[in-house]
Amino acid sequence: MTTLIDSMIERAQAERKTIVLPEGHDERILAAAEEVLKRNIANLIILGDEAEIAAKGYDLADATIVNPLTSDKAEEFAALLYELRKKKGMTEEEAHDLVKDNIYFATLMVKSGLCDGLVGGASCATVKILSPALKILKTAPGAPMVSSLFLMDVPECDLGENGIFAFADCALEVQPTAEKLAHIANLTNDSFKRLIGKEARIALLSHSSHGSAKNDDTQKVVDAMAYIKETYPDLLADGELQLDAAIIPEIGASKAPDSPIAGKANVLVFPDLDAANIGYKLVQRLGKAQAYGPILQGIAAPVNDLSRGCTAEDVVGVIAITCVQAQTL
């Protein structure tokens, strides 16, 4: 059976993109890079000390290794960063210092067109990836915000899109407002269509289904759904829905009989970061699902974060997803 990542790898192989990996010191990154090169998934630029990377013993002959501390691009990138941020108070000295940072250097490579996307975060917090991306690449045209999703591939499951779901936002927005929940739903709708190639059926999740409970938390989701109807009327979405009503056909028919997506949802928008982060990890650890992300959406170029608990296999998957994002921009 073809898995989600099998299909992503096939698409990546068909139109190879160049991805920069800023964490050349992390063995999971190097093991993943070896596999990506072996399978012709992407062209790779790995940042780090050339001798230290070579000493790890991985076959990376086809990768380009760049050390930001000695690169002949440092001056050019410092000038570019200063030009982009001087109105925000950045000095030339600060710009020269920041380009020594692998994440900033990698993001400037994307900005300069030297590569098509960035994958990092195996050994740093999400903010270390997101902050340079927002400062240098900025949001995509028309995107009101940046958010994240996880692609979940649940084995032996016929729910969602044959076991495939998008969970949002599992990494960035701690307490999204009703308006932000609506924007997250719209961004995830676009991501799901581009990555999975299927229509997104979006459930705005809550502990209530269609008014079964009434409080401030449920009202936020109700307000988000109202905002969607007004601002994104073409979205196939509904809420508020409990998780079982969203994905189990019989329960959806019982709890929300008039819903267009109850029991059929393949995109789950969680009401806050606690619920989203706990939810994806429960499905990953207890349901033995593959979880790929956080995949960032709303940035002007493909930049994706990694969980610090990721495996080399996870990194290969996110690199393939990043290639597909670059193909579909």
C-alpha cells in the first residue's frame, strides 16, 4: 500500500528541488540527508563545518556543504539582511553577527533563490526557525497570518482521507481568536488541497456539537464558524463539533444530522494549542500514526519545522513535503 510519504517522495523525485538543512551537526539530519540523496528526492545544501560533517561517516558526496562562518556569501547576506531590517532598527554590525547563525544564513539562502526551501528545528525550538522566516521571507501575499499543521497518516484506518488527516494549529498559536481559527482553517484548506490533492472537509473542534454545551470556549468556535461563512464562504467546513462527531459517520449523523461534513472530516482545526499538541501526540503515540510537521503555512517560501523528537525517517518525510510545497507555489 502506498503511504502518504511514499506519494510525497514520488512527487518530489519527479521535479527535484533544492532544500537547505541548517543543522549539519545533528546526526539525524545527516542520516536523513544520506537517504534523500540516495533516493534522488532532493538536492541538498547542508550547513556546518565540513570536516566535522565528513567525520560522521555519512555518504554525502552529492550534497553541497557550506560553513556560514567561512562562506564567501557572508558579506552579501549581511548586506541583504541589513537592507531588509534597517527600518526595524537593525544595525550593520547586528546583521553581520546574525548571518553567522545557521538558521539566519539558511533563510537568507532561500530569500536569495539559492534554494527552494528550508527544513530545520531538530535541535532547536520552533521560534528559532519561525523568527528568521518572518523577518526575512515574511508572509505570503494575501496570507493574514502564519500557522502550522501536522499531516497525520494513521495505519489501517478508513476515516478522514483513508487515514490521512491534517491537524491544525499544533505548534504556533497558543490561544487563537475566533478570527484566527477561521484563518487557520482557510490556510489548512489550501495546504491540504496542494499537498494531498483532495477536497478538504474541515471540522472546527470543541467539547460541544452544535450547541450541546454553551460557554465562552464553545462560543469562540461558533464565532469562528460564523466568520468562515462570511469571509471564506467556499470552505467546506462546520463547527462546533466534537471529535467523534467530526470523524465517525454514525456519530456525526446522530449529533449533527444537518452538517455537510460531520463524520467525514479530514481536516481538524483545534480550539487551542493545548488541545492540538496533545491531540496529535496521542494519535501518533497510541494510534501509531506517522506525524509529519510542524508544516508551516502562510510564509512566502517553504520553511518547515521539525519536532525535536523527530527521527531521521521523519526528516526524510518533511524534506519530501517541502519539495512538494515548492512545486505547488
